[in-house]
Amino acid sequence: MKLIFAIVHDEDSEKVRESLNSAKLSITKLCSTGGFLRTGNTTFFSVVEDEQAASVIELIEKNSKKRIERIPYPIPLGSFCIPPSREVEIGGATIFVIPVERFENYKYDNMN
Ligand code: 2BA
């Protein structure tokens, strides 16, 4: 089994969520913040069978776009600041795949 973490742009999160739901995958969606840009992004995680991992990654990649964002980057030059910003390329998605040693899902066994 694999745990797949995918960090995607907020604007892509609905498309990614829909595609994973349509594939009948169990997913968890978290609101997250990039440590560099300090803007909101979305983190999905899902535990899947080894042989499903490639198709999950493909779905996430297919539904996340690369973007260029401008970030403030002032360079003082006398009393002026140039250039006022620079470009950073984000995504499509940042994906980590981690082996899962054990999976437990306690449902209703303990209910009387
Ligand atoms: P952020 O940390 O806000 O980073 C946004 C984009 O800024 C990154 O896009 C990258 O192009 C750039 N960037 C990040 N750190 C930088 C630095 N120290 N110097 C120059 N440029 C830098 P992505 O690489 O596509 O990452 C998108 C988001 O994915 C990141 O948002 C972060 O939330 C997550 N991420 C990326 N790599 C990660 C990692 N190794 N571990 C954990 N989270 C990661």
C-alpha cells in the first residue's frame, strides 16, 4: 500500500477532488499553506493499493496546472527599488509517495 500526498493549487483543488472521487478513491483534503509563498494551497492524501498509485498520480497531474506567480522581491538601489517582483513557477502538483506499513480502519465493530 502507498500513501500519496499531493499539494495542489487552490484553483485546481475542485477538479482534483472530483477526479479522485469519480475514481471511487478514499481521500482526505486539507487546507494548507506553502512555506515559501505563504499562500493557501490544498493537500490531498489517500492510501491506495500499490498497483493503483500510478493512475492516482496521473489523475492528479492531469487536473493540476503549472502557474507562474509574481512575488515581491525588492532590490534597493539608492532610493529606488527595482525590480519590484520576480516570477516563481508553481506546480502542477507536488506529490510524495510513501510506503504504508499498516492500515487499520475501525468501523462499527465496537458498537453495541
Ligand atoms: P510554497 O512553499 O509556497 O512554494 C511555492 C513555489 O515557490 C514552489 O513551487 C517553488 O517554485 C518556489 N519555491 C519554494 N521554495 C523556494 C525557495 N526556497 N527559493 C525559491 N523558490 C522557492 P512548487 O515547488 O511547485 O511547490 C508548491 C507547494 O508545494 C509549496 O508552496 C509547498 O507548499 C509544497 N512543497 C513543495 N516542495 C515541498 C517539499 N519538498 N516538502 C513539502 N512541501 C513542499
